[in-house]
Amino acid sequence: EPEVTQTPSHQVTQMGQEVILRCVPISNHLYFYWYRQILGQKVEFLVSFYNNEISEKSEIFDDQFSVERPDGSNFTLKIRSTKLEDSAMYFCASSEWETLSNYGYTFGSGTRLTVV
Amino acid sequence: AQKVTQAQTEISVVEKEDVTLDCVYETRDTTYYLFWYKQPPSGELVFLIRRNSFDEQNEISGRYSWNFQKSTSSFNFTITASQVVDSAVYFCALSDYFGSGGSNYKLTFGKGTLLTVNP
């Protein structure tokens, strides 16, 4: 079964620091996503990315956030100056073109970000 | 706007009981996908099922079954003969679908139902 890989699994950072969360999507997928889940709450969409540009972003995804696909395999989420309220689980996901097979929308295992 | 409502915040059952998790959704799209994910205490999202809006057939996979009713905008999930390992948070999700030429399957999640199965 193909997997989306996220690193690190847990990151602790000081408020105001920059963090980069990394993801390796499934190789033949074309759409990439980041979602956030604050502890005990629902999973929320942050951003989708296709053809090297953002295709949609939510209100949460403000100027402090950016995404990049630097080398054709990795997909990164950068938070420029972390705040306490950025503490959450961040999930990466990828999906296929147009139709979804059973593995067509796959989430990584998440990165738990703790801002102190 | 997409919306998913999981009215049951927490459910507690005793092992071997059947349990149904409710999911009601709202969408203006005529084409969409519905999903169920399981989130165990370890935190990852485990894919359980995807159903497209064209297909209202119910589905059974082992002890799991899903009842999709477009007329009531519901996509309920039943676990038969529950086990302790079924204890987790279960999320229902809805994707919007922008059609051919570039499909962007943004998922809208419900708030989840915490299922606790006691021995």
C-alpha cells in the first residue's frame, strides 16, 4: 500500500522560530494538501497545491504560512514565526488526478508541532 | 459551503455490541465524495471508506458497514460486534469536486465521534 511520509513525527520549537514540516507524497499523485488538527478538535484544511502553485487556501493559511515543492518529491509547509496557537498535529495528504482509487486520497501519519 | 455534522460527540459501548456512528452532510455540489477515517490514540488518520455521490449502494467490509442515503444527506457507519481495538475517534468527511480539468479534493471534516469500547 502506497504511503505518504511525514517528518519529523514530533517537533518542539520556541515561539517566534521558523519551522519546516516535510512530506513525501505518493509518487504518481498530483495534488498535495496540508491539514491541521488542534488537540481534541476536528481536522481543518489549510492549503492545496497543484502544478507548483497553491490552488486553494483557507483563512487559517495566512502570511505566516508557505508551501513549496523544492525538488519534485518533497512537499513542505513552512511557518515563519510560530505562535503558541500553531501547536497542533499537521497532516500532509496527496490525491490523484480526477478520479480517486481506494488509495486516491492518502494522509501521512502527521507531525505533532509543539510551540513553547 | 460544505458542512459535515457528527452529532454524537462520544459513544461508549460494551464489547460485542453493535454501534452506529451518524454523519449528516450539506453540499450544493451534485458530485462529491464521502469518507470515513479512524483516528486511534496514536494520532494517524486511517482511511476506512470512500463513497461517491453516484453510488448509493450500502457497503459491508467485515464488521464494518456503511449506509449512504442521499435523500437524507446521511452516510452512517455501523460496527458490528465491536471490539476494544475499535476504540478511536471516527471522522466523517466530505470532498468538494471541481470537475475535470483540475480536481481539487479539499476535505471538510466533521468534529468526530469518540468511540470507547469497554471489555
